[in-house]
Amino acid sequence: MENSLELAQETILTPSGLDENHLMDAFSVLLDSAADSGDIYFQLRKHEAWSLEDGIVKDASHNISQGVGIRAIKVEKSGFAYSDEIVLPALLESCKAARAIARGGQGGSVQSWKLSTGNQLYPAQNPLDTISEEDKVDLLRQLDSQARKQDSRVKQVMLSLAGSHEMILVANSDGQLAADIRPLVRLYVSVIAEHKGRLEQGSAGGGGRVGYDFFNEEDRGPSYVREAVRMALLNLEAVDAPAGTMNVVLGPGWPGVLLHEAVGHGLEGDFTYKGTSVFSGRIGERVASKGITVVDDGTLENRRGSLNIDDEGTASQYNVLIEDGILKGFMQDRLSAKLSKTAPTGNGRRESFAHLPMPRMTNTYMLAGEHDPQEILESVDTGFYAVNFGGGQVDITSGKFVFSASEAYLIEKGKVTRPVKGATLIGDGPDVLTKVSMIGNDLKLDDGVGTCGKEGQSVPVGVGQPTLRVDGLTVGGTAS
Amino acid sequence: MEGQSLSRQDDGLEQLVQFCLDEAKRQGATSAEASIDIEQGLSVTARLGDVETLEKHNGRRLGITIYVDHRKGASSTTDFELVSVRDAVTAACNIAKFTEQDECSGLADPDKMATEVMDLGLDCPWPLTPDEAVEIAIECENSARAYEAISNSEGASVNSGRDTHIYGNSHGFIGSYAATRHSLSCAVIAEQDGAMQRDYWYTTSRDPKRLQSATEVGDRAAQRTIRRLGARKIATQTTPVIFEAGMARSLLAHFVSAVSGGALYRKASFLLDHLNKKVFSELVTLTEDPHAKGGLASSVFDMEGVATRARTLVEDGVLQGYILGSYSARKLGMQTTGNAGGIHNLTLHPGEQTLDELMSGMQRGLLVTELIGHGVNGVTGDYSRGAVGYWIENGEIQFPVEEITVAGNLKDIFQKIIAIGSDTDARSSIITPSLLIDEMTVAGN
């Protein structure tokens, strides 16, 4: 951490002629009103993306963004301004704009800095440099040729390889100073298969806070390709999905998007404080079947949703949200924690320096239970088995949520039979986990491609769960 | 073409674009294009009668794309120092050493460049102080909270922004324009028997004078929220469905994706090879009007400098053209339609009936007022989304509905449009009234 801080100072502040004393000057300006706290967030982000289609690597880009975001807080009120220019005059100008939220009152200041420490969950490396440009191109070409060789019905292969190197430095009016260096890479494969005039797609991918070598290790790159092709071919056979309420078995891993939508968003501290979430004020109540424990865990090594520190400088944590079916806690940033008279949980996140932080999820998953997944499937007479999903969405006030299956099958007499087309599943957040009747022993986390959107801000997240049986979810197909 | 300029903007930024193009040439690019986007704005949110957030926006970005013998490289930066801009050009040139030759890549053809300057009435700044913005937001939220059934609020927001766009390429084209966009929105919560419902309303325009009033927005938000109280599921069935104008827009957005060049040349569209075929019911005519005064998607030239022009995209249900930029056009052996960056004010010609008349014409069925989730497959057209709305019997609203899905296939849904409303919603690049679909599958109990 200390190294990250030194490196961040050298990379972001020093070239602009800024140092810790200038930050104190900035806080004197920022707090020269009735503002009771504030923070200054510097960010430098380098991002690249390479893409292949029609068998050639035709597109690539390299992007740099940098800037500083400044926030002044007065009780529940936030003033915010930002600048792409990291120089003292722009910094002080933004401080004046942000402090306009509070008026009059005594001036405050920061007297000294104390370094906050966080976790060490990923290397402070620049993933963009972990393999050569030639190797990036080669990787994509090899995967493309593998996809086409796998089956002649594959007509189009689209691959993308993206990486980012993000450096943040955050200082707050309590005198805390913290930094983080965050690598993030992602490989995504999408194929289109054609048979007898019918076109279907399949996709897969993975990534994490690692270097690009990750995709060459453990056969990962090729496994995404096989998975995408398998899914496209499977979809060529799929029949219409059923419509109506039925017993549903959800596979392990990415289907954990259920938790993200059904309970996750509703447990974010800004919503719960304001009373706009269906879960507001329900700590201690039963919101899930016995045996269900759901956590939000920012401390998993190398995971896409993990953070050494959040974007307010708070160390990430393992936060128990639901324990044995009982609602235990919410996810908080500094502001929601203060207003809720509790402690921040390391969930203060923001898309960039140009956005205000808010309580956000990291890696959200359900702990494993005792049932063998096969036993769970066999327990269902007639139902719907969904093993892969696209995205989801929730109305946190009514609690209604959806998530859309991209790979699913019918269950008939305890056996998985025909593949069915994608369909949206809809349920009620506070209710759905009370309908979970069996929990698998096969907890799996997703492969690392998830992005969560809230109020226009996107952040990388993870999800996971074991195989689950849910007694009665509405499946939105078209077949009667 | 040499030296042509469609300037409405500050020369300093045009000079920076020119610097990029010159620098690209110096570093060996065969051709190049560069753009600058500057975003300035103010947004405030008021909640429970007091200001909650006050944000000043001030962002910028410079992007450059270079081609070396049909090899492409791109980069962007937010740092406008000349040395950093030069580095960005170098980064783009470096990338082009590794990307592969693609005969279709390159600038749009020089004869397609826009040559005319038109004032489209896009730049209408709102001289709004933060205090005034807060007052408007509070007034808006207050009028919503004045309804007794409103128990809580997510707040009301006022946004006012001005974006400046400068684009130039090595054909000698350089053009720029500024466009403002203002909006006012409000979201409130009502509670009944321990169950909460939330809904919202918003108004948006290039011109602040054309916004709905604060009280109107607050009233609509409250009324829309209150009428959702007591929502319940309905039985699984097939039934006629009305998509309220704001939701009908999303159906047309799926159509736009399906006839866009990127999806077509990748064979990732459920409307492949449908040119001159009937893709909608004969009631549907869609026109594109890029030069509409004050339009939210109006523009004289597209993201490649290509002149935009008005056209009919769908006439009496028959597809008349695709939505193409120069790359996808070349891939398809066609000509660009001036749609690099998207569609410009796509308008579905309205019918004669109000929403109430559509309901009474339907007699029995579902009115959809909100959709959630992403259950749309652009390759097959399979459609399945979560929905909120109202159950209609005898042509009138009976009760609110939630926790259901509406499903079908878009190809089919488009053909089954049997009535078009007169209640046009113009708050987007896609402008449409409400639509009545003859039959869809609803999943519920």
C-alpha cells in the first residue's frame, strides 16, 4: 500500500508540481464554508481494447483519461466538481465550485496526513505491458481459428481483448491519504452459428485484476471459445421457452446475478437510508430460507469486483448481508454510513473522477449448502433449468427484479431434457430467497466479465452462487 | 474540399484538431480523423424539500483515428497539452503497426462530406444559477409531494448542459457545433398496505423554454406513482398489448439495431436481407429528419463528416433502407446513409387516436408503462422483458399490474401493430406515439 501511495504521488501529483502541502491548501479552500467534510480524488486511467472479426484484428484503441474530482459534504448535501487538468489553479477552482453546497460558517483545515492501509489483492502492475502487442494479436488470431475449426456451422467470430491500468489517490478531510493501483483485463468471445437458415449466437469470456497471461494459463482463452461455440450450437436446437410460474433450478456461478438484483441493490446504504428500498429498516428480519448466507466480498484475490481500498480510501471487507436467512447488514459508503450511524463497509465506488461515489457492490455471492446438484435437479418433476444468464434489473422500491436466461433447459420428470430459448425470469426480491428450497454444495463464482450500472455509473463487479432450487418463479417464455 | 470549414465554434479547438491531423500525417498516416468533445453543465438534485447534490460538469476528450494503408489505429486523451496530444497520435500510429489490413476501413468518401452550414437551433443556453436550479427542483418535488399518497421521494433533478463537438479529417473537412440539452425530472414513492411503488416523469429539450413546467413534471410523477398502488400479477395468457409511447420507443430502438450496418454485416440481425420487404404492419411509416429544428438528434454531419439528409426509412411497413456508416456500407457493398454515430430523429408517423381511444379500441388487454431487463436477442428477435402496467377491460383501466413478463418475437410484434396513437413522445432520438400490438404472451401466475 505504501508503495502504491508513493507511486501514485510520483505519477499523478509530481508531474503537475503538486505535493501533500498543496492538498492541504486545497482542503483549506474546500472547507472554508460550513462544509463538514470533503474528499479529493485523483485518477489516472489507461485503457486499451483490441478486437477481431472476419478473421482479422481490425480495430484497436488506446485511451488515457485523467483528472480530479472534488466533493464537499454538509450533512446530507454534496457539492461536486471535477477537472481534467491536474494543476493547482484548476484544483482550487473546483474546490470553490464544490463548496458552494454549504455557506457561511467556520473554515476547517487538514493539519497532517495519515496513510490508510488496505488489502493487497492484486499486483500493482500495468497489465497493458504484460504481453507484447504481437502476442495480443496472436492470441486473438489463434482463438479465432480455433472457433472456426470447432464447427463448420460457425459463421462469425468476434473477439475482444481489453485491459486497463488505473491509479487512484484519494485524500479526505480527516487527513486520510490512500492510493490503489488496479489492473483489470477482460477477454470476450461472441460467435454466430448458422444451420438451415437459422442464426443463433453464443458468447463467453472472463477476466480479473491480473495481467494478460491469465488467458494463456489453465487453458482459459480456448475454454471461452469452446463455451461460446457450444452455446451457439445449442441455441440452434432450442425450442420456445415456457410461460408461467414454475419450479426453477439455477446453475452455479453467473446465475448469481439473481442475488445482485433480487437483494444486492436493495441493500445499498443510500437506498436503505432514504427509505426508498423495500429492505429499508428490515435488519434482523427473515428475508431468505434457513441455510442461506449472502455476502458482498471485496477481498477476493485477483477478482474483477475486488478492491484493495474503495474509491473513498476505505479498505474493502467481507460483509455478511444475509446470514442463515436473516438480514444482517447493508453496504455503505462514508456518507450513507454516517447518515445511518454505522461504519463504512468499503463499498464506496465511483465510475471515475467525474462521478460522485455511492454504495456499490463488489463480489456478491451465496455460500454453499449441502445438496448435490444432481439431487436438486432430480427433485423437480416439471420445471425450468437455467444455467447461464445475460443481465438483470431491479426496481428497488417495489422489489420486483428480472434476469434473463441465455442458456436454459426444460426439466421433465427429474431429467434435464430439451434446450429452450432465452427468457426473462421475474420475481420479488424480499420473497424469492424464501422460496429457495435446496442449496447446492457447488458454489462457483462467475468468470469475471460483469459490469453493474447504477444511476448512469458503471463499475466492474462479480457474482456467484451454488446450484439453487427456487419453488415458483415466473418464466417469461412464449410457449403455453 | 481543401480547407472547407463548417465552423460555428472556437478556433482554438479547431486548430487542435488540425494539429492532430498534421501530426498524424507527419508520423506516416495515410489518412486521419480527429474529434474533440467538450461537455459543460450543471446538475442539481433536491430531495425532501432541500438541495441534496450540486454538481458542476466540465469534461473533455480528444479522439484520433489514423489509417496506414487500410490499417487502423485509434487513441484518445483528456489531456490537451500539445505534448500529450502528440503522444496520443503516436499511440494510434503504433497500434496501426499491429492491426491488419482491412480494405473497407478508412475515412468516408470525400464527396460525401457536408458542405452546408445550417442553424438547427441546437444551441440554446440556459442562464441558470445553481440557486435557481435548486429552486426549480424544489418546486417540482414539492408539487409531487403535495399529493397525500406520496410518502417518500427520490428527489427532483435539474440538468443543464452544453456539448461542443469538433470533427475534422484529412480530406480537409472540419466542422463543429454546440448543442445544449436541458432536463427536469422527478421520482417519488407512494405507499399502501406496506407496499411501496415508485414512478417518475421527465421533460427534456434543447431549448429551456420548451421544457414542461416544474409543477407539471411533479404532478405527472405523483399521479403516475399513485396509480401504481395495489399492483398485482395477472394470469399467464396471450393478450393484446399497448406500449405507452415511452415504451414503444424501445421497440423501435430494437428495429434500429437490427437494420444498422454493424449488425447486418456481422449477420447478427433478425432483419437480414429485408430491404424492400414488409417488416412492419402497413400502418407504419418511419422517417428520419436530421435537420429538424431543435431536434434531440439533429445534426448537419455525422461522426465521419458525412452530410445527413432526410429520408423515409419505412413506408407503409416496407423497409426502404439501412442505417449505415461508411465502414458497414463498404462491407455491404452499399453507400453510407450518414448514420455513423446513430439515427437522427427517427419519427413514427402518428395515428389519429389518443391513448384513451387506443384503450377503448383494444377493449381488453394490457397497457405497458415500464419495461425492465435486457431480454432481447438481436440475432433471432426473441423478446422477453419484465413489465409494469395496467389491466384494461371494457376499454378502461381496471387495476395496476406488476411482476409479469411480455414476450414474443420482434419480427412478429412489428407485423402485429394494429393501431398507432396520436400521443407522440419526442424526448429522444426516436420519436413515437403509443402502439397497440394485436397479441403477445404475458407470463404471470
